[in-house]
Amino acid sequence: MKTNILSAAIMAFAIGTLSVLPSCKKALEFESPSTTSPTTVFESTVYTNNALIGVYNRLVGDNGYGNRLATILNLSADDFKTSGSYSSSDRRGVSMYGASSDNTELANPFAQLFSGVERANICIKYIPLSNLYNNGTAIQKAEMARYYGEALALRAQFYHELIRNWGDVPGTFVPASDAATLNYSNSNRDETYDQLLKDLELAETLVPWRSNITEYGSFRFTKGAVKGLRARIALARGGYALRVDTRRMERRTDYLNYYNIALKECTEIIAEAGEHDLNPSYENVFKTLHGTRLDDKHELMLEVGAFGGNASTDSKLGYYNGLRYSAKSTFGQGGGGMNAIATYFYEFDPAMDSRRDVTIGVYEINDNSKKMLNTANTMTDAKFRKAWTAFNNSSTSQNFAINWPILRFSDVLLMFAEADNEVNGAPSAAAQAALKRVRERAFKGFEDKVPASPTDKNAFFEAIVKERLLEFGGEGIRKYDLIRWNLMETKFNETRAKLKDFMLGQGAYENVPLYIYVKENNYLKGGSVEEVANLDLYGGTPNTVFYTKGLGSSSAPAGGYTVKAWRFAVNDDPVSGSISGLANGFATYFKANERELLPYPKTVLIETSNMVQNNGY
């Protein structure tokens, strides 16, 4: 009998299959149990932990946050897009909002997320039934309760990812062996989200704060991460979503109930000042993901650990995406799978905002292992860099054990500020202070230049929209923010208008150069701001050249300079143009009230006949 993809992903299987390689580095290593019986596994705290590691395993790898969930399904937005030319059946089709149901990037992540749900469901069923959970020592009871809370949080994370990409996915909260049918139907996402919010409310009573279980670090759920996830899901539940019945982006009338949940959770996280805080260095947040821990303030509240040098437990971060390194350089090939929208570079304050040069790879490393300016169309994301890892220069590996950030404390601050503003009809002093904290870190050394937070509700909301664009670029957050705010069409139209102004050198881009002239120079592997400031450009310092018309000539001046197209790189050719071109344009195939969701994989619909395809596919 043929087993369909969805059922295969979430069908019951031996508990022993949960005991796969851990996804969270040495802190989560374990030994496999000698038996596969559920009654044996969940009567041992060691084996229960092993089973739970198998649930965490579904977060990582090529089809998890090791690649596709982190760098493909969440594009495009007004920060980054996928590099390359359009095809409906690959990653460019996803990025340009023209993916077909047979797109090769969709089926495996969909299946892996549901396999995570199934693994979590098994733990959620059996842990509360175990003798240790009910009758063990106080220490055993606390440990089993913690594992139960983590399983609830993991299931919520898997479902949140499924819902924000596909919408009304099947909601199953029991192991497949207990399900009435494996021919699942679409579920109402509101009901699924409501269940997850209840689960997380329970989970946060079971899982301790970070300081009480230090060996977890940021690789596993602690109370702060559970609360942060609950706030994030509450904002999604209270936000806009594409509704199947009306085929419109709509927000439910009770949305403020969910903003209140987010406000409560974020308030409680912020009150525990010793648990999580902003890292004084924005750059060090991302360097920490590469191995050396530089996050004593524990801004990273939850990250997906990667290790092992394989497609199942490691990541391709820094190889697929991130700063671009030539294969001929001493660093070996890396980066380039994502490109910055040319105008995104100009959203940052050039003199004071340190986030620009951490977030955007304005340069690449060329064949000579030197720094060379990119064109305006080939800038990359830069929070993931091969040179920040302990890579082997002679290795051809595509895996560098770079972790993916799920939740940061700066997100908690900005979610708090957003929810406070919405609930109260204007920002409180605390909300204004939360926004200011994020801005002051970004403007390190120029804190006195941070503008005052707006006091009007609409102006404050616009400030939050802008700040989240600057703070989370390349972290897979922006697309989903625009959806829950129902701003995707608006921001896409604004971005195309900005790109046209950029191309024509008008408006805000009047003094942006048509061409820039550059010499290669040494890659310092130092601080990101200093690295950009060290670029050897004709006409002055980079922050002068980027904002000065310059020579306007396609011929380089004397002295060994190379010409790089800047404004000239952006054009509106009907096919290859970077604005509305059919092959290389910005979100060319986006249709409001249709393409906010991805298509269900064709194979899933063929083999799970009760499911209905999303509108427009």
C-alpha cells in the first residue's frame, strides 16, 4: 500500500526513531536507549531527554533552519531576495511569489515540520502518563515536567512555521497511531493557534528560567523563550491573515485580546532583567552563532544548534547565504544566495547605525582573497560569514556549524512596544523606552543622537515598522511581519517606487552615484563598520562616496580603479530588470490576497485527498 508524504511525515513510528543525532551541539549529546518501548523510554529521565532531542532534531538540517526555512521560504521582503533568475519550480519562484505546487523547495520542509509535530505529540502523550512524572522524586518530577513543557513549545514552533507559510494546515494534537484518520483535512488556523497559546501558557509554568538550568544555554527552550514564542504567536493570531473563505486579508474583531497576551508575556520577560538583555555589541550577537560565545547578556533566547558536517544535523548558513567568498580565494566558496534590495542599504543612517555593515555585504572576497565592492544589485546578507567560523581552508564542506537565531531579546522589546501601543491607543513611556533601547544599541557611540520616540499611535507604529526592518534584516522575520500587518502590498509598491527613484537618481537618491570606482584591498576580518570604512574607493571615504554623485562615467579614473555599477546596476528591463522584470524583478509575481501563502506541495494534495489547495494555485 502506498504511503503518502503527509502521513509518512506524521505517522506513528517506533519511539527509538526519536533517538537520532542531536541538533544542539555538545550540550545535547546523549546515548541511545537500548529499547524502543514507550513504557521504557518515558520511565527514564535519560531516555526521555533522548527522545526530546529527537524532536529538536527536526528544527535543523537542509530542510529545517539549516537552510530552507531560514533562507528560502521566508523571502522576499523589502530587505532581501533570492539571487538568480525566476523559475516557478525552484527557490527563485518562492522569492518572486510565483512558486508552483511542484516547487522543489516545498515538500521536504513541509514534511519535516510535520514529522516534528508527530515526534512532539508522542512526547506530549507519554510524558504525563509516566510513573516518573506522577510519582517520581521531586527532582524527577521537575525534570519530566520540564521535558513536557519543552515538547509543548517545540510543537508550537513547528506549527507556527507551518501556519505562517501555508495557512490552514491540518491540526493534529495526538500521535498518528491515535488519530481517527491519516487522510487529514485543512484546519482553521485560529483554532490551532488558540490551542498552541494554551499549550504555551502551560509550558511556561513547567520550564524554568535560563539561570536555573544553565546547561541549556540558548539551544533549548527556557521560560523566557517559551514566553517570547507565545508573544510572537499571539501577535500572529491577532494580526491579519489570508482567509480561505473570503479570499481576503483580514484581522479578527477580538484581535486586541491577543495583543494583550503578547504585552503580558513581553512585560514579564523584560522584568526579569538578569535573564535576558541586549548584547552591547550588535555584531557580537551574530558572531556568537558561529561558535565563540560573545553573548554574556543572553540576547539570544533561542537558537537552532548545528553540528556534524551533514545535511541532517548541520546548516548551510554561510555557504548558501551570507557574505560572498570566491571559490578561488583562500577562504574557499561561501555565500551569495541572497541579495539585498539595493534601496535597503539606504534605509540605515550611514554615519551612526552600526547595523548596516553587519547586515549587508556591500563587498565580497575575490579570487585574490581581497575585498572588492559589489554592485548595488549583488550586495548580500552578511550576518553569516565563513570567515567567522573555524573552517578548514582546504575543505570543500558546505557545512560550518553556524546556528540560526529563532528569538532575540531585541524582538521582545519591539514586540512589547508594538503591543503596548496597540492596546493603549498610544505608546506608554515604557514602550517608548523599549524602542529607544534598541535604537541606542544600534547607534553605539552616538546614543545622544537617537531621536525621541513618537508619542502618537500611528507615528509610533510606523517607527516600529521601520525599526524592525533595520533590526532583523536577513533573519527571516520581515516577510511575516508585513503579512500580519497587512502591509505586504503597500511595502512592495513602496520598494518598487524607491527602486525607480534609485535608478533615476531622484528624490532621496538624488546624490547617489551612477558608478563607484574601487581598488581591491586587504580583508581585515575585523569589525564590520571598520571593514566597510576601509574600502578603497575613489572620491573619499565610503560614506562620502555612497552619497555623492561622483564622476558619472563608465570609465574608471587613472590609478588602477575598477568600475562598479551602482545606480546603473538597477534597471527596469521587462525581462532582466531588477524592478519589475519577469526573470529578475522584485516580487514580480506577487498578488495581494493570494500570494501571502505558499502552495501546498502537489504530492501532498494528490495523496491526502481531503486537503484543499490555497487560493490562486
